[in-house]
Amino acid sequence: MEFVEPLLRASLAVGVNGIFMEVHDNPNNALSDGNTSIKLSELDSLLSRNNTLWEKNN
């Protein structure tokens, strides 16, 4: 998911009040939206890396 983090960061930079992400423990085996899902095991790291940006703009 090469665009997930850049799009998340862009959204946070303009001050969104919330985010919606498709998350799955095994996106390759998801019944739907697997190709647009991030791995559940990567969610905490993704949110942690971007938390400061969210706090700065909200």
C-alpha cells in the first residue's frame, strides 16, 4: 500500500477530524477490499508515526 501513508499524512496536515482505513489481519485473504487494506500488524506503527502530525493540526 504505497499510497496509504502519504495520503494519511496529507489528510492530517489539512486538519481532518477522523480517518477511515481498511485493516485486515491478512489482506491477501480478505473477502473484500484486500487490495486496499493495510495489515493489522502494521496499524500501530503507522498511527504512531503520524500521531504528532495529527496532534499538531487538531
